[in-house]
Amino acid sequence: MIPLRDTIPSSSYPFVTVGLITLNVLAFFYELSLGRELELFIFRYGAVPLRFFAADVSIVERFFPLFTSMFLHGGWVHLLGNMLYLWIFGDNIEDRLGHARFLLFYLLCGLAAALAQIYLNPTSRIPMVGASGAIAGVLGGYLLLFPHSRVLALVPVFFFLHFIEIPAFVFLIFWFLMQFLSGAASIAPTQETVGGVAWWAHIGGFVSGLALAYVFPKRKRQVWSW
């Protein structure tokens, strides 16, 4: 299923959501410009589980890549898929939490997602990159805050694509179950690079989004009258 839009309008402009999308796109174009230096760049700024636990790295070297890795992507499909989900679901979370709190929410979800993957696969030398963990947190928050919303999705049915409006809670629970089953089916958690998907980062991000959306203060939704 490919989401296209939701049915909840925002009452404010999603400055942070647009800013995050812009940063991700700019970072990806910078990656494309690196040529042969890209591999070293990804290793330096991606989240490497083995490096996180190394005794000879500084606090900055240990934690800084957990944040920079959120803005790096392994390809066009990786980038565009993540930005589509962020655009559809992020604006509503930003509307409810407020701009500053949403930015903090997003970064904390991404951090929790990376830590979940790192602790489940501590010996991996493969850099983990992508906004998927943070965006999974956005999906978890959306499930809690907008369970009665609906999502227009492109769904393959008998080799044909159909536009179907699905309850948001059905779409998001299905998404989470797919991540969980994929993670459980893997012999060991893999990393979200060109060679694999960090299923456990998705799961960790989603659960952290649920928890943070519950405890974060919310703004009252504006009701427009004429």
C-alpha cells in the first residue's frame, strides 16, 4: 500500500516538516556529489553499532552519528518513500504538538530507533542511514493522536492498482505488523543501508512515537467557523 494523503487538514503551516524534508533532500544531493568519497562519508556519519560500543571513541563520535544518520539515504527510492510518509503524516503531528515540540519529538524518535537497532545488533560494522526510524515514530504518534482519520492509499488488487480510503488505524497497524513480522523473520536484525532494512529501528521508532505522543503536551486544535 502506498499512502497518498490523509483526511485531517492542518490548521498551521508545517514549517518543521517542510524543513526536515528540505534538509533530507539537500543532504542526498550532497551525497550524490561525493563520488568515491561517499562510502567514507556514510561510514563517518552513519550510525555504526560496533563503533557505538567501542571504548576508544568520544561521546561526540558515539552519539553525533545517531542524529546525522537520520538525514542520509541509500538511494532515490529510500529517500522518496520516507519523504512521502513524512509529508502525509508529519504535518498533523506538528499541528498538534507545535513546531518546536514536533522537532524534538522527531529527533527523539529517530534516536530511540537507532538505539533499538544498535542494541539488537551490537557487533554490526554496517552503517545505518535513513529517516525511517524517526518517521516510524511519526506514524506511532499519528496512530495515538488521529486514530479515526482515514488514509487514501494506492493498493494493488489482482494486478491492478486501486485508490482505496482506509481507516488510519488499520493502515498503521498493518504497517507495524509488517515491520514486526519482517524483523522477527530475520535471523539477526539487519541495517538500513543499500543491502538491508533496519526493521528493529522501525519498531523502536514506532513504539517510541506512541509513548512520546502520549506524554508530550498538545495544542488545542483550531476549529474554523464562518
